[in-house]
Amino acid sequence: MKKVTNKILWIFAIGQLGWSMLSGIVSNWLVFFYMPENSEIKLGQKYFITQGSIFLGLTVIGLITAMGRLFDAVTDPWIASKSDRSCHKDGRRIPFMRAIAVPFAIMTVLIFISPVSKVSWINNGFLLVTLLLFYLFMTIYCTPYNALLPELGRDPKDRINVSTYISVTFFVGNAISYLVPNIAGFMRDSLGYANSFRVTIGILAAVAAICMLVPVFGIKEADYVDTTPSETPAFASLSKTFKNAEFRKFVASDIFYWLALTMFQTGLSFYITSLIGLGADKTFLLFAVMTGMSLVFYAPVNILAKKLGKKKLVIFAFVFFSCVFAFTAFAGKLGLPKMVNGIMISILASIPMAILGILPQAIVADVAQADGIKTGESREGMFFAARTFAMKLGQALAMVLFTSIKGIGENGFGLRLTAAVAAVLCLIGGIILGLYDEKKVTGIIAEGNGEDENA
């Protein structure tokens, strides 16, 4: 096989730039668009779906997003198995990515289209259908994409490098998604609030589609990875994956991480506008600060992970993030100038974001490789699908929790409570990760590669 160069890894990483833009648009702006605060109503936004609690404190938007994530999680093992077992002449991963990139981008735009220009159950139903398809299409692209990570990064140190590259493009893609209200603001007078949002999302989705196609046409899979298909059926493969004790520990921790992070990410625009008192257009600026500072820490994280191991740094990140969430719960109440308060949250969050943007993916890749050495079967797709299942389970629960807790009390109390709950959940995730035996996993890899694990 050909040597995997940095050029190939960057071509691969551009795909993540594309899908992270689409994911960021939905994660950051879906609730903001369909559950607007009074400040956005005054700017011309309307209600399109049913508002308020409909059952036991649950909201329509919370239920729809949770259903989307759960559906997405269920489809992950199926797509992973299809990818692992694929006999396509162009490889096991690239054909899936090629087929779905453009439909994935189109569906992102349709999520923000409402057939009826007022509150209607038709809009509720349309949002549910488009969101389910969005998550299905994201799975079809991202599960094979993630499976390429351990296949292109052939040892733990290489995987830290490729994880660093895709983390850079993930943050950049997510940062671009925060530009939606800034770009829409230039068109608001002529198009109206909702349509300016929709046109902006259409433009960004087109750019994202192009990015997602770059690795499809820039990498010939068979030149760089073993494309031998797995023989294990989907649910048998999933069962084998969860029999791995170290993977179970990681996944349990990961669920709590995604619960906390999704609550924080969903609430960020609300924290900035409602708690701190800044305009929605400042969201991009603050996220850009967080992204820029995260990039500063990428090189130290890359170096320290190779010297200290991934586990220690990730646990540190969990604890630090928990402190950031707790600080956010008091946003606007500490006597700080508004912009200073926002920048402090951005800078503090950048440290754990740098660590958690790189190392969890590399940990999964390590576990997948160690399992392959022990079992003699290559099932990277299923390991990343199982991790994605945990991620989406956490995200689904987070959307239900956030939209339900947000409405508690008055004067932003519910929003502050969401940040406090996120802090507790993140701390629990760090405690669970302490059970993960990193030395056992790296020892298996070293032995399989004929190396001294202490070298």
C-alpha cells in the first residue's frame, strides 16, 4: 500500500469541514430558530411549530430532536455493518460518502423550511420527517468517514496526528456555522428574518457539499487501506463490539460527555443573548475566539498525549469543562462587562475543547485496532458506529433535558440550570473514564506490531 502523507490526511480532513458545518447549523440554530426568544421575535421571527410544554414538561421541539437522534443512533450499526461488509470496487467507505454528500446538504436546508407560515402541526410533521432524513444521511456519510480514521492512521501516534487535523477542520466548520445570523443580517431587510436564515443556510450547505466531496475524489481508498470486507452480520458485530470491556468503559463516559456538551452547545446562543445580554451576531465572534484559542493548544495537546497518554488529558478536560459550565451558570451575575464575560467563557472552554476535539476519536481507534489484533477481524466501522450511538443517545437525552429545563422559572433561571446540570454530567463522565485501562490497550497494539510498548 502507498504511504499515507500529510497531504492525504488534509484531503481527508476537509470532508470533516463539510459535515461539521451541516451538523453545526442544526445543532446551533435549530432550537434558536424554532423556539425563539422575545428578542428574536422583535426582529421579525415568527413561531412555526407548537410552543411550550405539551406533556410532562416536554416540548415539541425537544421530542422531535430526541426522536431524530434516537433514530439516528439505531441506524448507525446498520450503516456500519453495510460499510464493513461492502465489496464495492472503490472500497468500503468512499462509495457511501460519494452517494450521500449532496442529499445530506440539501436536507439541512429543508429542515428550516416550514410549509405553513404560522404555527401548524403540518410544520411539526415536516420538521420531524426532514430531521429524521438529515440524521440518516449524516450517518451514511459520517460512519464510513470515521471508519477511515484508524485505517489511515496506522499506529497510535499517527492517529493522534490525523485526529488533530480533523479536529481543526471540525472546529473551523462549526465556527463557520455560527456565522448564520451574521450573514442573514445583511439580507434581513429585503428577505425577512426567516428567509434570510434559510438563504444563508443554503449558501453554507452548498459549500459544505463541495468540502464533503473532496476526500471522495481526492483519495483512492484501495491505495491506502485494506478493503477486505468483514463477514460478521450487523448485530452480531455490534454485540462483539460491546463485549470489549475497555470500549464499554469509554462509551459510558462518552454518553455523559455528549449529554453535557450538547446542553452547553444548544444553550450557547441563549447564554450569550439572554444571560450575558449580547446580540446573536456576537455568537460567531465568541466562538471564533474559542476556536482560535483551541488551535493554540492543539500542538501542546498533541505532544503531551504522546508523552502522558490520552486518558489523563481527557479526564483533566472533563473536570475543567465542568468548571466552565458552572461558571456559565452565573453568566451576567458576576459584575463583569458583557463582552468580557463572553470572552472569558470562550477562552476557558477552549482548553478542554482542544483536548476533547482530538483525543476521544484516537482512543476509539486504539481500542478498535487492539480488538482487531485480538480477534483477527477488522471492524473499525462498527466501533465508530457504536461510539456514535453513544454520542447520539447523549445528544437525544440532552435535547429533551435542555428544552424542558429551559422553561423552568423566570428571568433566565432555566437557562442557568441547564449549565449547572451540564457541569454535573461532565464531572460524572470524567469519573467513569478513570476506569478505562489505557495501558492494556496500548500494550496489545505494541505487541501486535512487534514493538516494545515502553519504547
